[in-house]
Amino acid sequence: MSPKGSSETQERQPLLANQTEDYSNPTRTVDEETGQNDDATPPHTEALRLGAIQKLPWYRRPTVYWLLPFIFMIAIAIGVNGAPQEQLIIKIICKEYLSSGGPSVSGPGSTTPVALGLASFKNHTVEDPCYSPEIQAISALVLSRYRSLKFITAIFTVGFYTTLSDTKGRKSLIYLTLIPALLTQILVMYMASPSSKLGIWILYVDALMMGSMGGGLLLEPSMNAYVADSTPRQGRSLSIGLVMVSLSIGMTVGPILGSILMKLTGGDILSAVICASVMIGLATLYALILPESHLKEFRTPKTVKSKDDKQRSESPMIRFKNGVAAALEPLLVFLPGGIETSPDVNELPSRFVLPLLLTSYGSLIFTVNGIATTLIPYTNLVYGWTAFEDQIYVAIFGATSFIVYIAIFPALQKVYKVVVNKRSTAAAKASTSHGNDSSEGREEAKRHAGAQIDIFFLIFGGVFYIASYVIVPIFESGGVMYISAALRALGSVAIASFTSLLTSFIPGHQVGRVLGGVCILDTILMTLSSLVYGWVFAKTSITAPAAIYWLSTASSVVSVIAALAVWVIYKRAEKRA
């Protein structure tokens, strides 16, 4: 959805409108005017792309403001559905486990924290057998295997779909996100019905289906690509921030709406799942009128195979080999030389920057998904939480995210820019004194400063992730979990900053491919984290269930160290300049 700040109203409103003068009549080269272009792909400079967008009628002109209502509906669906759906799946697992003759908990009130060996239960009495350590451990394993199977399958599909979006457009990714999500909703609701005889094996079938259609992982690259297509690089993080504001509002409203529905229906979590299904349906309808951001004239042309190529690819083994290679091909873009150079994008100051950035980002994704896999079983087991408390947790995360991206993040960016503005001006003057044109020096200094802002907030967010994880095992209590949710929201600026920084290196015609590579990396890491966290929680659920938070702390420390290394590289490059 993997991450993004917003500015104040005065900066936010003219974000695209003020670009009309700069981009509506871009300077074209002789080759572009005459149509004589020897390259295989059309020109993809930012000026040409944004100029073409500005010429479109308003109802076909892609902007971040078109995207916001869609994100809001999806966020409501996530907020309403997240915890209730997972609680519903745990109930389904519990039902099958108990019906198969597995160990169960005695009647209400007869199992105490001492009997379960869980001091962290405090005075909570387990009345529901589905809250026993056995059930929660099994649920964590089933959920981790479900996620892992979905992500393993998606490894071989997300790259294909995201690369295809460079040819077919970004809305294809949106449809591939919504359709499988709606099918999963229907399946879970049916499995929860008393008449259903389906076992949990059908969840693995659903995981394969989800994985073959992108594993539900295409929403984030579709949003990032949409923003990258329709906004200038300078200030793009503010546009991503608007998306995060819309997302955070929906993530705040969604849990509140879900809680109200469950109260009105006497605690029926199925009502929240039905509501989420309706919101996904509405988002699908809205996607039909959402303007396409990747205009046809700027898409990657289709590759036409010769007859000899077609004959050579007829063998099933060759087709399989080519299919796997094509699926994983976006990862190759991160090898040296994979990202093409362009006069209007940033240059990497060292070949080590990209691996370090991916290490920093990947460490955060590993922990975020790992906690997401085990959060519900952990809070069920340790604090006896129900879907209601889970909804409060999600609402706090959403409300804090709103405050972060509407106020805190923009304010911190302003302060940072004021501090470094003098340094950027000095760097530009130094560049001019060495014989460079003053305008080129100013532009280079501006890009360099923009990159350093993103790196700074990558480190800043990583520190807050560390804090959000380490306080849970130290101050083990339900209230601390809510504080952890707020700190995680603050930490999410690291994901936003990584996305902003990465896309600043990418020419427009490679956005889909590069974000596809990131999505494949996400998928691999989420597969590993689901297996690792599920296994760790199952092994430590009786003796030390908070072990998963120590694991997350260590991984977040790795992220900050890698980001600090990137910061040092940029500072050394700045001194050499």
C-alpha cells in the first residue's frame, strides 16, 4: 500500500495548478517535433508528461485529488474489516480445531492465568475456549501459512502486473486489488455461517487465488505510480502525504463505524465484514470513473515477437523459464545500471546507496508485516482483547496518522528546509564558482537537499518504530499497546520518505517496473516474516509471547543503521562537491 507527508493549505492547493505555466507548453527537441525518434520508447521527460496532462479536460485529468476519495473508501473498508475479519478467521479455525477433538479449555471461568502459565493475563479470566494458548498458537501458525502461501504465489505475479501497468495503465493494478479482496470477503462470510462445512483448507485455496492476482499487494504500487505519473518530482512527498491523510482519516472512521455496527448487532463481527464488502464494492464502482494517470502516448510500447522467437518459445519448459524470468525481472532493475539515467532525475552518489536504502526499507517491512501477522493472536492471548479493542487500536493508529501527515510531518519538513536552505544556497554558489551555470547549480543543490530531507525522515521514522516496539515487552499492558500504535503511525513517515526518495531516481517510463521490483521485495519479505513470526509466536506463546516485539526492535535497529550509512554517503558527496 509498503508508504508521504502533506503541506499546509497554502502550499497544498497550488500543487498542480501552478505547474501549468511550466509544463503546458514544454520545449520539444527537433526529433520530437518531427516525430523522428530512434529510441524504442517515446520521450518521458517530466515536462512533456505533465504538459500533456494539463491539456486534458478536467474529468479526464489525473491528479492526486481524484485519487483521494478512492483511498478514503478503501481505508474505511480496511479499518472496518481488518480486526473483525481476522477474529472471524480465528473463530473458524477454533471451530474446526475443537470439532476435530483437539484440546479444549474447560467451562467458563475455570481456566485462570496461573493454569495457563500467563502472568500477563493479570486478573483476566478466559471464558471463551478460543482464547486458550493452544488455539492462539495454532491460529498464528495457520494465519502465517495462509499469508506465506499467498505471498509466495504473488512473488511470481506482482512483477508481471506492475510491469504490465507501464503498457496497460495503472487502473489495471487497482482492479486486481479490489476483485480478489471482494472474493475473499465473500468466502470468509460463508465459512463463518453455521451451515458451512468448509474446512480451513479452503483458506489455502483462497491464498493461491489471491496470490495469482497479485496477493492484494498492488494497491500501494498503484497509488505510488498514480502520484508519480501526475505530480512533479519536486514536492512529490507532499502529494503522497495527501494520500496518507485520506488513508488515515478512513482508517480512523472505519474502526469507529465497525464498532458502532457491532454494538448495534450485539457484538456480531460479521456485520463489520459485510460493511467492508459494501465499501469495496463502492470503491470498485468509483474506479470506473477514476481518470487513468499513465497516458497512452507515454506508455511502454508492446514488444512484437518475430516468428523465430515464437517458435523457440513453444516448448513448455522454455515457456515456464521465460515466465519465471519475466515475473522476477523487475528485481533486476536494482542491479547496477538497471535504473536509466535522465537529465531531470537525481543521480545516486554511490553504488552502495540503493542496496542500503533497500536494506533499511526491507527491515521495516519485515517487522510491520510480522507484527500484523501476530497482533491479533498476541492481544487475544495476553490481554484478552476482542474485536472492539482491536478496533480502538486501529482507530488510534488512523487518528495519529492523520495528525502526523496533516500537521507534524509538514511542520517538521518546513523546519528542516529552513535549516538546510542556507547550506543549499552555499552549495549552489560553490558550484557556480567552479564554472557551472548558476541555474544548474541551484537545481543540483535543490535536488541534493530534497534527497537529504527524505533520508533524514527515513532515519527519523525508524527511530519511532524502534520505540513503538521496545515499549511493549517493557511495559506490558493494554494501554501501552495503544501508545505503540501511535508511535508506529509516527514511524510510518519512514516508508513515505523511502518512496519519495526512490521515485526521485526513476525516469517516468520505468516507474511501474521499479515499483514492481519493490513490490516483489515486499512480497518476499512478507513471506519470510509471516513464517518467522508465526513460528516464533507459536514457540513462545506460553513462556514469552512478547518475544515477537524484541525481534521487531532488532530489525528496526538494522533499518536505522542502514539509513544512517546512506546519510554519511550523501554528506561525504556533499563535501566533495
